[in-house]
Amino acid sequence: MVEIDNKGHLELKDNVSQEDFEKYDLAQLEEYFVTLNQKVDQGIISINSELEIQESNDIVTISASGPTREYHWWGYKTTYTDSQTDSAISTLNSFAAGTAGAAAVGAWFPAIGAGAGVSSAYASLLASRMGANNDGNGVIVDMTWAAVYNVSPR
């Protein structure tokens, strides 16, 4: 369903049916591709024919104090230390309580910041899952372009 064009950009294949496009809400995936393709144009990342995404070695996109993020065509894999997990949980809980905005959450979770509508219940559940999986070493959060996530211990 996904391919790379001659500019190194991700796109949906031409043979995706309208039925599948609507069924899987692929318009959101295309919006996510716009974000990734902008990063390609800026030289921040490159995408190979296997759809693997690599950050450019000469550009630092994540601060030393932030989590480690891997880009994928399907979303992000983010690795948090114990203290980063605690900070992300605090931000999610603040959002759920109405005291933090979506921009604050988007700093920790780019798929959410990219425009996915997030409820306080969603933020609270994600915070809960991160807390339940943090055994003192942090967590790994895989989050798709549609803000569907999986949390596992680090």
C-alpha cells in the first residue's frame, strides 16, 4: 500500500481502492506522510526503498534530554528513560485534567501533535499504560500515525 517516489517521499500506491481508502481512513496517513516528506526535503531524514527511515547524521533533531525517537512509515518508536517516562506521564495527566495543552503533549508524542484528536480519557489511559510498564528503566512507546499505541517495558 505504501511506496517511495523518485524524490525519496512516501506515498500511497495508485492501486489503493476508494473502499480501502475510506475504511482505513488513509487520508490521515497521507497527512502523516506530508510531515515526513517535509523532513526529507529539509534533510532531517531519508527514506530508503525498504521504507526504513534514517535521521541525518549531521543534524541533531532530538535534544540530549529528550527521548530517543525512531521514525517509521507507520509512526514512531520512542524510547523513554525512567525520568522521561515520569515527565511524559505528568504531561499526559495535566492534559487530562485540563491544565496542559495539546502542544505540550505533542512534544512527547509527535503523532498526537500532528493533529490527532485526543481526549482526556485517551491521555489518561496512555499515562496509565506508561506507568504500569515502567519498572524503573523507562518504556518504549510505538505510536502509529493514527495515534494507536503499544507500550512495553524498556
